[in-house]
Amino acid sequence: MLGLPDLEEHLLHEVLHHLSASDLAPYRTASRDVLQVTSSPCLWFRLYCTAFRGHFTPPPTFRELEAGVLPELHMECFSWHELVRCRATLLPRDRSRARLQAAHRLRGGHMKIEDAPAERTGMIDVEHVGFGGSFFTMQQCMVLQQPMTCLPLARGISYMELMVHGGASVGLVSGADYNRSAHVGWDAGSIGYHGDDGSIFAGHGMRSYKFGPSFGLDPQLVVCNDSTRAPRKADVVGVGIDFGGSRRVGKARGFGRDSQGAPVENAPNAGPTLFFTKNGEMVGSMALPSAKMQYLAFALHRKGDKASLNVGTSRFYFDVEAYSQQPRPPVTLHEVVAHPGDVSVSDASLSPEQSSVESDMLDEHNLSDASDQSP
């Protein structure tokens, strides 16, 4: 009877790639042959695609990969084993290794918070349950208690998504605490994309910047501040920090890939950029206003509004892997002005503090070169 090590490599890969990363780990110590097979980039590529890219174009089979068929993603731009491990550890655990409950991962306003069902691993479901007060206090804000994690993609990128059904704002804040009765972007140390009119607020509630489409509400009926209470609409909004450069192509930052896979130099956009997506499509980007903005935050506007947060433990709607292997696009919003209390990042250079933050987040996953007020 043939054992697993006796199977052809592509057949053994087909068997092993149905295991989770944690289940696969013990097999790596079974024998030298098994270790060699389980070290194959093709295996970890397919494992990653199964877990996190199931709604995109299916990858080539193992037999096709071994025959030289090229996938849409450039295999050499990624460490697939590292990516699988990183995405698997995005769900925080306590000292006993038990999974942290949703109520400990999100803090803020008066919301119903619960862990999503198993088919949406690690996601957090939130609902605005109603809270009295004026227009300026009815919205409720939540802040994720863990900083955004730099994913080890073709270049260093932090990215999360929020499924929204109702009036909302989403963006970044400079700490784990934020005004629980303010939309993101109204207070100092925050920047937020607002769903009623698609504008950006940056540290000030009375100044906004036209940016992108509305989200969370019927775009044909919604008005500024949602004063007519437009019907809700489900959308997925993504928030990302793009550190630029490449971790593998050319062994130096400042390079990406064109549509044919050839290395090209990125535009000389020195600092990290903040970008937003909607329903899997890029909306636009701007220079990251502050080195301190590493915490994702979102606010829901009125009772019944709902959201589901995906920190990377489940599949993204946006193809962040494909985005990371292309040259970083130029910023689309240039006039965002940081609040005086924030540490600004210029288009020309990084402040010393930002350089430290970027370096720390990149090094955490070995991404350095060396290897109107409105909702």
C-alpha cells in the first residue's frame, strides 16, 4: 500500500492543501521528504488561495503549476507560507491562547457587539441599538483595540474591510481611545471617509474634502447628514495604508510590477499613503496625515445601522494581493490638512517619527529591504 510520501508530488499537494495551516504543521516533522513537500511555495500558494481568495479567479492546479502555468499573481513576489501564518494570527488571543471575545477587541459607544458565525472567521458584527441625544451625540463610534497589521505582501500594506448597512463613517484614529459620540474625522487625531456624501473629514468636524461615492445608504436618496433617513444599502468599505516600495522585486523599495510582470519604479511618493476601497474597487488615496494613525475606527449613525469588521481573518472583497504587486498609484486627494495636534506627513519626506513607525511595522513581518458634519 502506498503511503503519502509515495504519491506523486502534485497528488500529495492536492491531499495536503485541504488541511488548515495549523493542521498541516505536525506533518512537517514526519520525515525529510514530507518536510520538503510541505515547504513548496505551490502548496502554500494554493492553501492561501483556498482560505483567502476563493471568490477570485481559481488558481492553476498543482499539476498545471508544476508544468509552468503562471497564475495571475506573480509567485516570486510573495512568501506564501509567511502570508498564511500572518493571516492566521490576526485573531488576537489571551494568555491562555483562547480567542479574545469581540467585546474585548472593539471598544467605544453603545453598540451590540458579537462574534460573527464560523463561516466568517474572526469577523465582528456590530449594531447601533439606539442612544438618546441630539444630532451631535446620536452616532456611536467604535475603535479596534489592535493596531493595523502590516501584511507581508509584495510590498508592505495594512488593510481591513468593513461591511456597512446604514449611515457610517470609517477611517483611522491615533489611539485606541476616541470620542465615542463622534464620527471618524470630526475630532483631532482622526481621518474618516463618510458614507452620506462620500467626503473625507480630517481632524475637524466643520471642514470636509470631496473624495468618493457614498456608501451604506441609497445613493439616489441620501442627502448630507442623512436628514431624510434614506433606505440602507449594503456596501463593503476597505481602509489601507500603503508603505510603498517592494519587498522582493529588485531587493529595494521603490519598485513594483507592470501588467506584464516587469519591474518598474514607483512614483517618487516618499511617505505612506492612506487609501479606501468600495465593493472591491479602489476609491482613492491621500498622504497618511499622521504617523500615529494606526487604529481602525468606524461610527454608525442611527439605531438599526449595522456593520461587520474583517481584520483579515476572512476573505477581502478587494484584491489586495494583486494591488500590492502593481506600482503604487498616485494620490488622488492632495489637499487634506492635518489638525495642528497631529503629526503630519509631507509629500516630500517622512518625519523621523513616521520613519520609525513604518520601520517597526515593516520589520514586524520581515518586510525590510534586507529580506458640513456628516455621517
